[in-house]
Amino acid sequence: MYEIPYAFKVLKKASMSDSPIVSITEARQTLFGLVDQVNESHEPITITGKRGNAILVSEEDWRALQETLYLKSIPGVWDSIEAGLQEPVEECSDDLPW
């Protein structure tokens, strides 16, 4: 499982306009470096092409986004997670039934 606060961080990005932009030709020439970059920085890279653009993200970021979208699709779960994030750790119980 991926940490929910991490997924929050990814989803709260203001806009993709802050992400690096490279042409598809440049991406083809530097693909290994771009993959390393997105894995280290966790910042997506926009790849532009004549027939449309694409976004390169790390596998970890992709899975975190997928998990977050899934959790948001279940009624009430997202609100419960947000409420839990606001609760001070000192007020949380150490005695879990599982």
C-alpha cells in the first residue's frame, strides 16, 4: 500500500504547467535520464508531440494516484481519511482490534 499523505501531495499539485516540458525527440534521446528524473524528483514531465502530449510519471506516483482515485470513489472514505489526518497523534488509540 502507498501512504495516503503522499497521494494527497501528488493530487494537490496546482498545475502541470510547473512540470518540465520536453519534445518527443528529446524524450527519445534521453529516456533513461528522464525515467531516473521522475523517480527521484516525483515531478511529472510533459512530453510534447505532433499528435498530442503525454505525461511521464514514476510507477510509484502512478500507483499512488490510482489508489487515491479508488479511495475517493468510495462514499465517505475520503472524508474519513481527511478527518483522521486532522486528529492529533496523541489522541489516537494504540489499542487496535486487529
